[in-house]
Amino acid sequence: MANDLSSMVNDNRDMVYDVERIRKDFPILSREVNGHPLVYLDTGASAQKPQVVIDAVSRAYSEEYANVHRGLHFLSNLATDKYENVRGIIRDFLGAPNDHEILFTTGTTEAINLVSYAWAARVMSAGDEILLSVLEHHANIVPWNFLRERLGVTLKWIEPDSCGELRPQRVLDAVGPRTRLIAVTHMSNVLGTQVDVGAICTGAAGLGIPVLVDGSQAAVHMPVNVREIGCDFYAVTGHKLYGPSASGALYVREERLDEMWPFKGGGDMIREVRRDGITYNVPPHKFEAGTPGIVQMIGLGAALEYLQSLGMETIARHEADIRDYALERLAELAWLKLQGNAPDRGAIFSFTIDGAGHPHDISTVVDQKGIAVRAGHHCAQPLMEHLGVTATCRASCGLYTTRDDIDRLIEALELCHELLAA
């Protein structure tokens, strides 16, 4: 499919990716931690911010700030134009047909909750099924559990195979007469597994089943086109896209917008409020109540323009090189167990070390060498249970990751093994 990371390696060979120059765009990468140059391998949790995003946020607060939409003065009009312009940027970034199919959110968590309350709670009833994969982040589990508790819907789980791959046919084979939604990640935040969501959506469309895709991890690593994927909902979060926290978006296919009721009530999502009734605004504003994260969304727009200036295919090719190099180096460590080896995967590596105790111990030791990794269940406890572990250590790469970063991680892990296995 068009979003396959491996196939992108052969694209745009003539484009030079100067990672050292790109790293200079990120001020934080020049700092030291514990007396060592920072190696940031926690991009899967939250990406660092380029200077253009920092500048956009600073300028929005210092020179351009006002509330949006209802003001008639210069600053309000300026802020409104900049804020609403981001909708078109996100539309193009996701390949969506229309601006009004892009709903602004505080991130993927709010986006999936929005779908749960505004769409699923309206069209589902007791006994209806939602299909989930075991690869899901808690953000794509807990909102559906709310529906299970409150409406009596059933959650049906699909397990990946032994290498961590989620085969589309396995998902489609699980569809039953009461299935009303498939909710699936585009890329696992633990294993890096890339899911062929296009194949799932094609098969589900033939069965009349809507599909929600959690794009939190995938959209930052490769081009996404929701029209090609064929999904009904696609959620992204700004802080993983090198933008501000508390920013994000939800793509909603137009037909689904017509089936949704408002998620939150307040200003901006209404046309008229009377004592005896309310007339709602049209999408997308119908689903965006109250004063929004104006500056956060302006910052997200700057982040997406930055990514597009580098080229998502070019970023994907660089990260594929880092992925392959990291897999080669990690394979040298006989005492390290890497979780998952799906053929299509991103540069995310979850592992444990023999005799090292809890992954928190690994993270603490490598932090002393200035290396930032994450340890824990990564908000994916059903997957941890499936893997037979309570937690892992995770190194996740980004567009600024270098082979030297991987080498320094390997050196720190070797030291960690020596210290903790002694």
C-alpha cells in the first residue's frame, strides 16, 4: 500500500536528508543531561519542537493574541485567520476532501472520546460489538469501555500473530452480525508494527462497517491519505507531530458527521440559544465548543508545514535507515529481548534485558549517560499481557535521530547489563 514504510525507502532518492542540519532546528538537542549530550529516544511519547514552532507560539502570544471568531477588531480577525488556516493545513496533511471534515481537538484522546460520545453512543445499543486489536493504546480502549459500562456494548479483541503483525483478514474474519465499529491503530506505540489499515477499511466497507484509525504514531512517520485509506475517522495528536501539547485533530468522513450529535455544549457550537431551545452550528464548529486552544493549533500548523517542507517520504526513508541500523545493533546484544518483529514496522523498539530487573532500572541507568528512553507499560496493558510482560523499556526515534544516537544507546545498554546483572 502507499503508506508502507519499506516501499518509501526507494522513493525520492535524489533528495538529500541532512540530519545534522535538521537537528539544529531543535534547540533542545544542543543541551546536556547529566554531563552528556542529550540523546532523545522518547519521540514516541512526545516529539521535541523545532524553532519554527516555538517562534510561532511565541509570536501568537506576544504579537497576535485575541479570541477567535466573534470579534470584529484587527487582532481577533488576525487570530481567527491564522487559527482557521490550520484547518486547511491539516486537511492537506491528511489528504482529506474538505475543511469541515477536520475537527480540532486537544489530541487523539479527546478525538476518540468525541467519536464515542458524539457518534457511537448515538448509533449503538446493548449487544452491539466494537472490534479492537490488542495493539491499541489506552486512548483507543478506555472510551469504548465507557460504552461497555454505560450502554452494554461488547468489546471483541483481535490478537496479533507471534511476530506482532496484525493481519487484516484476521480483523475482518472477526466481524459479526452485531459489529458496529472497528477501532484500530495505524502503528503500535510499543512494537512499531504498521497495520495495513487500508486493507481493513476496504474489507470493512464491503461489510458496511465503519472504521476508526488511531493515527497518533503513524502520521508523524509517513504520509497519510485518508481518502486512500478509506477510513471513517482518523485521529492525530499534535505533540507527537512536533507541535504543541493540547493540540490535535479528528478527520470525520462527511457521512458520519451527519450521524453525530454535539459532544460538548457552549459557545461557538451554536447558532441561536433561546429559553426553550437551541439551534446548533454546522460542522466543524458544531463539535468545537468554547474558547479553543488558539495558540496550540497555530503552533500545530507551523509544525505540519515544517514536516511538509522536509517531505514525509524523505522523513520515512531516513527513519527506515535508522530502524534498520538499530535492529542490526540491537541484534548484537544476546542478552536483550526485543519485542515484536513484524515485517512492516517503524523505528520503535521495546525490549527487556536478562537479569536487569524492572525496565525502570534500565531507563534510570541509561539516563545517567544522557539518553532519554521510556519504561513502563506504555499505556498498552492488554498488549503487555499478550506479550507476557508487565513492562518494557522503549526507544523511539524521530526525524532528528542519528546512527550515533543508536551507537550511544547500545553503549549505555552494555553498561546497564554489566551493572544490573552483576
